[in-house]
Amino acid sequence: MRVPSGGADPQRRPQQRKQVLLRLDPSVYEALARWASDELRSANAQIEFLLRRALAEAGRLPREAKPIPRRGRPPASDEPEA
């Protein structure tokens, strides 16, 4: 069976990350942004990290939840360049 151009089966689309509007007190956001900066994360990544940790501690993190995607430069390859 041939897959239509675009490489993806139209019946099985990859699950998209959800976008959520979040309203925070400005001082809470500033504290969160400083904490994220200290840990070399974006504020968005810090919020996701904290939510996942809280869900895990409460025993509510779904088993099918994928790990947080790593951002930035991929690790150096052990193979020499050809």
C-alpha cells in the first residue's frame, strides 16, 4: 500500500501538543521565569515540568504521557563524519 505524499497516513496523525492560555499574577510569572532561567528552561518548559512532577507525586500522571521533548542541539555523534 502506498502512503500519500507528505509521508503521513491521514488516518494516523501524530498527536499535537496542546496550547493553553494561562493567566498568572505578574509577580508569580516573574518568580517562575527566574526559576526557569536558573534551570536553563523556558517559562513554558518550567510550567510543564512542574505540572508533570505534581501529577506524578499525586499518582495521576498518565502512563502514556511521553517524556518532555529535549530541545536544543542534538548530542554529538560517536561516529566519525564520512
